Amino acid sequence: MKTPFRFRGAQLDLARQIETIDFIKQFTDMIADNGYNVLFLYLEGRIKTESFPYPTDNECYTPEQMREIVEYASSKGLDVIPGVSLLGHAELFLAHEELADTAELRNGGNGRFWNNRKLDFCPSQEATYEFFEKYLKEISDIFPSEYFHIGLDEAWDIGYCEKCKTKAADFMGEQQLFLDNLLRCHEIIAKLGKRTMMWDDMFEYYSDILTEVPRDVIMVNWQYATDVRHYKGHFSNLKVKHLLSEYDRLGFEYIIAPADYSSSNVRTFTEYAENFTPLGGLLTSWEKSTCFLYKSMPTIAYAGRLWSDENDKPDDKIFAEAMENLFAYCDEELLTIIRSHTERKLNNEFPVSFNALLTSSYHGMDYGDFESLNLLKLNLENILVKISNKFGRIIIQDIIDGCDYDILKRRLCKAAQTLFDPMKNTEKAELGINTIYQDVKAFGKARVSKWEKYRNKIEPNHIAKLYENYLELIKSLPEQAKNNGIMRVRFCLPDGFSAEHCKISLKSSGVWHDIFSGCCKGPKGEDAIFSNIYLIPNDIIPESFKLEACGFGGQGVAFVEILTDSGRYVPSSVISTIGKVIDPEYVLDNDCKWSFIGEKDTLKAFKNRKLAEEIHSVEYSMIMV
């Protein structure tokens, strides 16, 4: 007989999007029906208390509302665990001036990734822990669970305030800052009679202190790849290791945490974890402020059934039972269609930027994937008429809406790239943009009405803002294409998790013009070779092109071309290089060979701030061809 996971949790990300109490109860019913025994509420600073009275009523929950949820979930056999971020991801707390003194970047300055947002608590300020003592006691009183999740993931900016800089004079000092914070928080949680849970990703960098962590801390290990065969580092050169084996050796209990992004992530991570001894699984779900959670319900239901299975059932049988429960209907057609949805990587309907529209894979669009989306939508519409269950119909319709969003986005990317192509038929390209504008307008109106239905009285309406910005962007495209020249840069970036800060400049008439500043990544963060289009003044006559880079992981560049009213320009020779620049002459050829600029080793740069701050550059002369 198979042993089910002892811990079987499903997460709601209430920090990024408040949901109605009715929806949380509906979600609770669904996970209880599908084998879960834990509801994990990722809150950050979403609960208003006496020590944290600063959020407005539409930004938070009251303790009474949370007690109502706890009582309801308990009646369904679910333990409710709170998650409060006690280092990074503290923006909901630090947005309030009353807590400004607890922020790492309280006195200005930039953090690790060149921003000055207040995202991290300062681990050196006693005021930080004075606040924790009060707030965590109030939260603990609401949740009777023996567990308390303290976050600690993605705490990028510790060691940047004046107090912390002294302590983090070397990397061991920075690690000690993290450990000291963890131990202080662990002590507070222990005094409350709770057991600490934490995300474990910072140990990719702070590996020297892992043995100093109390063994009653439960590690929550997240991997979101569609095919998990090992632990793969997130910001450490995609380093392959078997971290779960290390936890077994050191005596930690741990939980695997796949996401609702795909059922294949859930399945393969669970299969991998069977080689070790996890306490259980936590199905995470993130950032639903511009979409709804309904399209994720099939994956969430499947994970609960998989983790609670006692009889070693075949995977397709587990999936079928989950779908039967959701839709009160099940046949081979429905199973095939829903599985084709859950195995795809979920699109959370994030905002579309101008830069993203003009970023493309070197190999072009995947038209087969585009047609697969159309086919999936058609099949979903056909099975919708067979579903009489109200909740099931909402799920199917939300998946259809997700398909429509993906299709519209792909159509817009193609139309935008055509519009900025010098070989275009301008009239036809502009007509395509105008058609898409009307389609996005109609689709956005329908999505806004669903917000009003599913998130009644919750403000602000992020979906309304999403489509307002979307339409403004589309409307601006023809004029942008008409009035600007373009610079197309072909990049190579094997590690999509790296973060190299690039500055692109052009010299014309002896004067440098800044064109772009930021990270250059492919359309999915996974395409190693890709092109970005940047707008430049149409009257510019480029003499030289310069790429400067600093940060984490380096940047590869394969080719650059400039197209303006005066003609087409390409690199003709290497003028100069500074710092680490490999094979700069490769950029002179219009192919996929690439020059690499900067420090390739992300982890090495993470551990050495001076190395990360070093600026590497290459400059090319440009000629008209």
C-alpha cells in the first residue's frame, strides 16, 4: 500500500490579490474534497491588527474575517497555516511610513538589483524585531495551527543599509545576517508555541550556514519546471544538486512545493521526491491580481488526489477522479482536453510591455503552438455545453478566457513585430493592429465584468487597469513605428534566471545617446537566442554602438543592426573592449555566434559585490550597407 503525504497543502496568494470570503470558502471546499489537509494563506501584511493598523479597509482582512475562515476550514478537516514574510517580500508592511525605520533601504540607495524600493526588512534594526514580537503574537492568536511560515525567500537587499554593510563586510558576514534574522524569528515563533516553516531558496547562496539552522525548521523547497529531475538553482547558474538528499542527511523535515503552472510540474516533482523522505507537498499559486484562480483548479485538484492516494493508482486514474469531482461529469474527451490544458505552462495574464511585444525568439514564432491554442479553445467550447455543474462551468470558461488571452497576445506580438519590420506593408500592418485593438477592447470589457462578479466590491480593479494600459499601448504602436527608427539586437543568454544590467548606447555626430538600460531576456525567459527591438530617433546616423554590462551572469550578443530613414547600419569593426569580453569579433557576422560580456558565474558575482559592480563594455564602429 502506498503511503500518502502527511502534509498536503494548497496555497492562496492573498498578498498579491485579496479574494472574497465566499471565494476562500469555495476554495476550501474544493481542496477538502480532493484530499488536502492544509490551507496555506500567503499573507505578507494582509491582516490589520492593533500593532499594524495602517492598511485601509480595502487593502486588508480583519482578524475576525480570518477567524471565520479558520473556523470554516477546520470544520472541513483543514489546518490553516499563515505565511508572513519576515525578511524579503515585505512591501505590504514597508509601504507604510510608520514602519519605515524597519526597512533595509530606509535611507535611500539601491539594493542588489539597482532598485530603491523598500522590499526587505532590516535584520540589524531592533525596531524590526519589536514589531515582529507584537504582530506575530496577534497573528498567532488567530491561527491555532502548530505551524507558522515566515517566508525568507528572495531576500535580495540585506547588507545594503549602513548598519548591515558593516556586518556584511564579506560574504560570510552577509550569510550571518541572514542566519541571525532566521534565529531571531525562530525564537519568536517558538515562544508562541509554533513550529517554523520557511522557503529554502536563499540557501543556494548562503550554503555555509545551513548546518547552523535549528532542525525543527521545516524547509519548503520550490521547483516550477515542467519536468523536475533534480533540484535546479534559481539564481545560481541553474546549478544541479540534490538538496532533498542533503536535508535527509542533516535531519531536516521538508516539503516539496510545485506550482499550479502545470500538472507536469506537480507530477514530476512528486516522482523525483519519492527518492527521498519528504513530509509532504504544498501546491503554490501566485499573483492572480490580473486573472482568476479558476483555470488552476484542475491542477490543484489533481495534486491533492495524487498526494493523498493510498492505493498506488495509475496517474490517469487519479486525474480522472479529480476531474469527476470538479465537473460532475467525465469522459475520455473531457480528460484529454483538460489534461492538454494542465500540461501547458499556465499564463497568469500579466501586463504586456512595449519591450515584451518587440522581443522574439531567433527561430521565430511557434505557429504550431498558436494553432494548438485555437484547437484547445474549440474543444473546450464543445465540452462546456456538456457540463451542468455551475462550478465546473466557471472553470471551463476561465480556461477558455485564458486561451483567448494567449491567442490575443500572440496575435499582437506578431502584428507589432510586423509593424516595425522595414519590409512591411504599412497599410496592412496598421489594419492588423486596429483589428486587434477592437478585439482586446471587447475581451477586456468581458474580463472586467467578471471581476465585478467574482470579486464584488474588491478595489482596485486590477483587470480594468490592465486592459486600460493594454489599449493605450496598442493605440500608440502605429505612431511609434512611423516616427522612429529601430535598432535590433540579437542576444544569447543560456541562463534566463541571470540578471545582468545592460546599457546600450549609440554615438552620432560625436554625441552619445542612451537607448536602453535594464536586463535583456528572451520572450519566455527560456529562449537562449532572441532579438530585442529598440526605438531610436529616425534622423540618427550611427557612428558606433556600445554595450555596457554589470551584474550577475553576463550577457551574450550575436549581432546588431540599425534601420532608419537614412539606411541600414551594421557593425564593421571592434573599436574597444573593457573588462571581460569574449570573442567580440563574432558580432560582426549576421549569425548565431555570440560574444559574451561580463561575469558568467552568477553565484560568484552574488558573493562578491565589487565583482558584480564592475562594468564591462564593448564598442563597435557602424557602417551603412
